Amino acid sequence: MKILYLITRADCGGAQVALLNLIMNLPAGIEPIVAAGEEGFLQQECARKGIPYRLIPGLVAPISPAKDALALMRLVALIRREKPCVVHAHTSKAGVLGRVAARLTRTPVIFTAHTWSFDEGVPHLRKRIAVPIERITAALGGKIITVADSNTQEALRHSITTGRNLIRIWNGVPDSRLRASPASRDRVTLITVARMVPQKDHALLLRSLVGVRGNWCLQMVGDGPLRGELQLLAEQLQLGERLQFLGERKDVAELLSQADVFVLASKWEGLPVSILEAMRAGLPVVATDVGGVREAVQEDVTGLLSKAHDEQGLRDRIQSLMTLPSLMVQMGRAGRRRYEEHFRIETMVDKTVELYQQIDGSLVGAIALAGRQPA
């Protein structure tokens, strides 16, 4: 049975990685097709795994009436041609156009809100536009998966839809044999994995490191439009050899296993895949308390949380961990246990496939005939 997955961007971001984790672990009997508005990381990974990938020109993040209309027509044509049992849209623009196209073609639809386009930290004008759009498209029908309880509460607070249409399914990541050994080296390696965009607030992280005492370095994994600005800021802050810009990497699990502390300074989030990968590796986490972050990171148990935009607060928490090696080890172990209990890929896939089966009962038979249960 076909399921058409829609997403706007194809770069190496959290939503794209979460989507890949899902489709790479689907049970036999489900045939995924991915459609996105651009080429890039996602397309390459789909090609590597033999998953059909359809390019939808015009499916871009900014609001653009002409491009949006063109993308909608192409989505309708794609759905009519492929005849999927379910359309599963990810991220805001794909969620809006995908639900409209599904309604026009009378195809069952699901939307996963990795973050909301009206989250805290999003510019005010964008929020004013986003809320009514989300309400209208939610009224077209279809279940909405939220990746965190905080996302569910935001939807209810803004009256996007009713509680019965919202289903919380935490992100999950595949396990890895690679494990970190925090505090086992003379030099503490801090690491962050995130696209270099305003949401992730790398600039705050760099400023917070000024004044942190001890023997440490920071590895910045990821790329994006702000990389040049961040490199210039690093020079101005005289961080020198302490800072490494590693760009996009395919060996993230290995890099995490060689680090001591994971850091994320986002302005807003859903449930960051990067934090789950860090916990999987057994790393303590220092992060801003936004979105669903505290649903993964338990304060004083698996990591330390600070307020968004709080440079001194982030600095203090990084310094606290660096001066208490035993706490780094303890939190890293607790994070690994929490990953095992709640954030395995199998849990996310099982719950998502169960939702597919509720929408289309024929999927139950298709999976059974394939001789496998959901992953």
C-alpha cells in the first residue's frame, strides 16, 4: 500500500531526518513515496535506499501565491497519478498544501507538526498569518501528529483544532552501538548538531562560551545560510582554535560518541532529533527550555536547561557540567536509559503505523500478508 510523504525542504534538518527515520523503518507492505520542493540531502538518501522521490517545484517555505498555486496543482496531479492510500505531510507549508490537495482528491491525510509556524520565537507578523491558516487547513480534515505534548498544548491554546484530532507521537531514532565516554579526556569536547539558521541561535551559544573556564572545544555540526556570519562572530569573540566548523556530516553518531557534552541553544523547537541522538550516545545535554525539549531532557537528571535568549544562564550551565565530571557521567547514563525507554525508533514507527491502520483498514491485511509486524 502506498503512502505519499510530503515535505517542503530537502536539506539535512531535524524534520527531514525524522521523516527518513520513519520511512526507513516501515514494515513490509507499506510502499513510501517522498515528494519535496527541492533537491538535496533527502533526495540523496531516498535514492540510496531506492525510495521513489518526486520533485514538486514551487513547494517552498515562504508564502508565494503564484508558487503555492503551482505547487498545489502539481500535488493534486501527483496524488491522482500515484493513488496513495494516505498522504502524510510534514512541516507547515507542505502541511497546508498537502491537506488542500488531499481534500480535492478525497484522499485520507495526516499532518505532522514538527514545530508550529506560530511557535514562541517566531516573528509576530508570521504568527498572525500562520494561526488562521492552520485553523482553516485543520478544518479540512485529517489527524494531526504532534511530536511533543508542548506542541499539542500550543495547538489547543490557539484553537487550531480539537483535542481528538491531535495525537502526540514522540520522535524516535534508530539505535547505535557507538557510545560516548564523558569526562574521560583532559579536554572537554562540546558538540552541537543543528542547521545554521536563526531558530537554532548559534550566536547565543558562541557568546555564552566567552568566559567559560577550563580546557574545552566546541564542534559545530551542520550548515546553513548563517555559517559565514557565525564564522565572523567566532573571530570577533576570539574563540580561535577552540571552535571547529565541521559542516554537514554523515558520521554524526561517531562524532557524538567522541564528545562529552551536547549543547543546543534554540529559540523554539518541537522535539529535536539531535537531542535524542545525543541521549542515545550517552551524552549529558545542556539546552534551552523551549518546546518539547524538557520532555526529553529531564532537568538535573539527564541534563541542564536554561531559558531561551539567556546568554549567562547557558554559560553557567555549561560551566557547571565542566567542573563536575562525575555529573557528566551520571547524566549521560541517565540520558541513555531515557532514550531506551521512550525514544527508540520502533516506538515511533509502531504508533504511526497504528494510525495508518485506523485510517485505512486494508493496511492491516497488507502488513500481515507481507509476513511482518510493524517495526
